[in-house]
Amino acid sequence: MFDHVTIRVLRRAESERFYDTVLPTLGLAKTHSTDHYAEWGEFSLAEESETKPATRNLHVGFTAQSRALVDSFWRAGVEARYRDDGAPGERPQYSPTYYGGFLLDPDGNSAEAVNHDSVDSRAQIDHLWIRVADLEAAKLFYGVLAPYTGFGLRRETQVRAQFVGRAASFSLVTGAPTMNAHVAFPSEDDATVDAYHAAALAAGYRDNGEPGERSVYHPGYYSAFVLDTDGNNIEVVNHNRG
């Protein structure tokens, strides 16, 4: 599963309204809101800054416990005049029981509600689609770090590679790359965080924050950050909550 996924947005109030409209239909109420960010469980957003531009071309699939909830998610967005990106329906190209409905958030990122036969074992975020400029390079990056993120390569084609974890997945998809996204994977100890960062740097990937405690989030928050091949911020974090 993901520890958290964070996007940067052009206009926080507008984007917050969008997610406040659609996520409660799936049982995802807002869990946190400060001057810095808003959070709905595993998903959060913050306003862009000069050093942290808005996220582009990210797809987030949120778990729906029934097809009726997929319909409610999509209908709530369309009735509030947000952009349709695919009406609710079966998508057998993904799996025989896959049923999804798609919207675009105010910055053009894709938000989906999805139901399939294994949602009972899924996390709040069922999957991500991360678009990449170079599939082979991106696949190598996430493959090198799989022992620390908990997501291993499961399926691949010429244009897509799917990495699967305990209760979620992400796919690397050829296309205009996802930019400025932040994806954090959970760890159960600080040593894994250290090993993740060391392995990334040894493989030649870019540091974006060495291992250490970030008490600005909460006491015991221990994490490290590296940049993937398209510049997205990828974190492994141990919360040290006992």
C-alpha cells in the first residue's frame, strides 16, 4: 500500500472543493486541513510554490466498495460541473470485473473511482498511473528500489509496467510524463529507510532528502527522498509510532 500520495495544485481552494465533492461519496472524509495542506486519508494536496510546481499527468484510482459508489462518485463530479473523463462502466481490458468512472480535477489530473472483485483487500488508493518519458529507465528505477518500497514488477507490455504491493499497485505508462508528484511508501523501521536511500544513490539516482527525522510532520517521522527518472519525489517513511 501507499503511505501517502500528495499532489501540488494551482489553486488550493478550487482543488480542495473538487476532492471534497467527490471523495466523501467513497467514504473518504477530510482527515486534516491546515494552511499547508489538506488530507483525505492516504491522499493529500498542497498549493504549488516557486520550488514545488503543480502536479501534471497523474492518475489516481480510489477504491469503491460497490459499483453504485463508482456511479455516485462520477455523478457528484459531473453534477458539480467538473470534467468527465470516462463514464462509469466495465473496463475488461484491465480485468474481467473492473468497473470504473473517471473525472478530471481542476489541474487536469485524472481521478477515478474503481470497483473490482478484490476491493475488500485494497487500500484507499487502489492504484496510480504514472506516465513516463522512458519506460525502460523508469522500470529500472522502481525495480532497483522494489525491495524497499514493497512493490514488485508483476506485469509488463511494450507500453506499460505494473508494480504490485500488498494492497495497491502502480503502473508506469508511456506518454507525456507525470510531473511533480509525491509518492510515499511505508516502512516498519529506520534501517529500511536508510537502505532505500543508499541503494538509490549507489544506482546513480538523485537525492532529494537524506535519511532523517522530520519532526515538522510529527515526532518520530523518519524518511528519505529520491527523484525518479521524471523528477517525481519518491519517499520511504517510518512513522515510529510504536
